[in-house]
Amino acid sequence: MSARLNAHGQPLGTPLPGWTPRPAPARVTLDGRFCRLEPLDADRHADDLYAAYARAEDDRDWTYMSVGPFTDADDYRAYAREAAQADDPLQFAVVDAGTGRAAGTLALLRQDPANGVVEVGSVAFSPLLQRTPASTEAQYLLMAYVFDTLGYRRYEWKCDSLNAPSRRAAERLGFIFEGVFRQAVVYKGRSRDTAWFSVTDAEWPRVGKALREWLAPDNFDADGRQRRRLAESASQI
């Protein structure tokens, strides 16, 4: 498609008539079938979260996180209490619908309501949540909130470029790889090249449909095993 040109012959981006700044993300509860997202509350969630994280065999889940590992429950509770007070990042606990216990967290950060852009990050899913339908649903619930409720234009995912599991998760969820920002961050005493991914509002109808189809009850057998992979749902759209 040819670019629009102004009176000087310069190409212009797509017009956005009527665009107005979007609301900032709020402390809302988002309900799903497998889980619900609740605003992080240290008094309500910290003990469950620390116990869930303690199920891991080692500390590898914290390697690419800016925080952790935590020495004990008190250490984690102090972190959770401080994290819960911030508006950006805005932290959510992922609560298992079956047990009612928190099993992980994720956040909306680098919020830019004026341009309708926000990033999902600080994803800390315990072994109880990893590779479960609830982990996918938690991501879907937050994406749907950003696009369908808040009306944002761009949803970002960033990670250490060496974090292969995070990169695979982004692509599985429908994010598009955009490139690597070299030497973008210093954390835990080391340099980080940051891999960027995004979903835009134009892509969200396709991505959201694929996620809803994968999460549908008929995609799981009596033992809770998926009948078709998420990539198969996406390829049919």
C-alpha cells in the first residue's frame, strides 16, 4: 500500500482521527475458567506465592528476573508488600480457580496511556502454574483487558535475548518479534540485550480468537490434556 504524502511530498503514517488518550490500567479483578487475576496483595497472596515458588527444584526461574531468588517467606513478603504499592508496574496475582491459591504473578508496566501502549512483564509463574491452561489464560485475560476494555493500540513483551523460554512463550501467545536492543539494560551485575515482541490492535482479533479457541472446554479431554496445540488454532485463522 502506498504511503500518504503531505504537501511537501513526504510520506505520512496512518491517520488516527478521533484518537484520545486511553485510561491507565486499574486494579481490577479478571475472571477466567482456570484462574483469575487479582491485584497483588501481600497479606492475601504472599504466603501462597512463596510456597508455590518453593516447589521449584532450583533457582533457575529467577535467572532472567530483575528480582529474586528470595531467601525465605519473610524476604518474599517484604518484596510483595512493596511491589503491591506501585501503580507502574501494576502487579497482579494469578489465583488458581480450583484451589483459590495464588500461583504466580505478572504485571502491566511502562504504561503509556497517551499513545495506547503498555508492556506485560515481571512474569513469575511457579511450577504449579507453568505449562498449564491457567498460565495461558492468565496472559489472555490481561491482553483482553488491555485491548478490549482499555482500547490500547500496542501490547509489548520484552525479555533478555538469552531467555529462550520467554521468547518461545511470546511467540506461542501470538507476539511478533521486532528485534534486539543491544546493551539495553544492566541487571544483577550483567548486561542485557533485550528482545522486543508486540501485538497490535489490528492483530488482536486474530490472536484473541486463537487463544479463546485453545482455552475452550472442548479443547481438553477428561484428564485436562489439550486436544490441539495453540499453534494449530492460530494457523486456522
